Amino acid sequence: MRYVLLVVFVIVCVPMVHSQPYAPNFDKYYAEKASFGEKHSIFGRGTNRRDLAKQEVAYEWKLKLQPMYDTLLSQYPTSFEWDISGLPDDADFNSETHTVKWNTKSRLGDYLFKVVVTYGSVKDTAWWALRIYGETKVTWMPGLHFTNYIPSDKSMGWYRGVGFEYLLVSWITLNDKRGPSHGKFFTRFDIMHSNNPEQSVAFHYSAGVHLSMERYPKREYLIPYFGIETGGMYNKKYDHIFQFTPTLGMWLYADQTNSVTASVGWLLPMDRFEDLYGMRASIGANVALW
């Protein structure tokens, strides 16, 4: 049991340690109204923006100036000093048209851009809070897992083997909606041998669902999930028995098509419970072949 608790601790706590804010003060600016309570001396009203944008789109932010300063900029452009921070390397700022352009396939995450303009003794600041989200879905993808099963009846030994997984559908939805960001429905077939040579091979078959514990993770690694698998188990000694297994796990890595996962669960049989309940654990990957 202490090993199970250790795995649960790692699954829940490691992502918390590795998570870092992608932009200082982003949540503050993104959560407030579009105006951010703005009071500008050079920029016009409505310059500050908060946007939710999808991947693989070109972004443009036109900085509005008050009419007087717009005229002054056209007549004395060198009298204006611009200082911009938070822009990615592949984004450009044109001081003549006072426009930010980001022509990129984008990266998921939160970005907070700050522009400071100075004209003589007058200084003003504008903010742009941009959240880039993505939505992907994959169907019918194969996977291979290394599996373990330790029944409570120690005389049966420790079962280890290979699990063949067929991903029915998986999705990654990174946006502001509530609910799990990652999920998958799958079927799985495990063939395992015991380290006790007197025991025959065991066959487990199941269908399951895994759902992430986070809504908008800004990373492709160490994403914890919970789930349940249900199906049957077969061995010459105990024949066919229905079972279900609540699980906790982690996407060690997950991008739009491929994933590597690790999980631990507690198998609960509907017959011969005292002999067959026990821990299940696995690690494996699903890889797109097309």
C-alpha cells in the first residue's frame, strides 16, 4: 500500500512543482474586462485587449492613438520612443504604423505584451493579453504497454506482460471551458505470465476512459489523470471473472498525436474477491503510424 500512496503522491504533486506561470500578471489582465480600467494619455480607448485565439492563425494588434498624438506621430515620428516587452522572437512591432504582427503557427500558452510610448514628458502604457488554445482529436490509434498485476493471493505470484491498446478516440482541448483538457476512450488486451511457473497465463480484456485533472495545462508533459477500466479476466485456475479497475495515472508526454502514459490502479473482481483483488500498473505509449 505504501508504494501505491507514493505513486499517487508523485502523480498529483510533480506537475504542481513543474508548473510555472507563462506570463507575469497574465491572469489579472486576462480575467478583467477588455478595457482593464484603462486611462490613457496617448493611446486611445480600447487599445488594451484580451483575446482567445486558436492555433495557426496570424495575430495583429493595432495600437490606437488619440487624434492629437496620431497627428503628431505622422509629423514627428522620431519624437516618439517605444518600448515593447513580452513579444516572442518571431513577432514584429512596427513603430510607424504602431502595429504588432505575429505571423506564426503559434505555440499554446499565455502571452502578455506591454507597450510603453513616450512623447516628451508624457508616457503611456498599453497591454495585450493573448491566450492561444488548441483543439485536436485522434481516432483508431494503436498502443503498446508493459503491464503488471499483483493479486492478493501471494501463491499466484506476480504477473507481468504486454498490453495491446486500441485507442478509439482521444482529444486535447485547451481553452477556457470547464472540464478535463485531455481524455481518451480505449480498449485493451493484456497477456501476462506469473513468476510462479505453476501458474498458467492470464488474459485481461477491458474498455476504459481516462480524463485529465486539469483544465488548461500549458505543457505537454506530466499531466495527471484519473479513470476507470472495466472488463474481464481469464485464467485456467479461476476461469472468466468480471472486474473493474479505478486508476490514477499521468501523461508523461502528450502532443497532438502521440502520448506516453503511466498508471496504477486497484483491480476489483466480482468473484473470488479475497484472492484476486490487487494492484495493476502499466507504462506504455500510443503512436500514430500515419
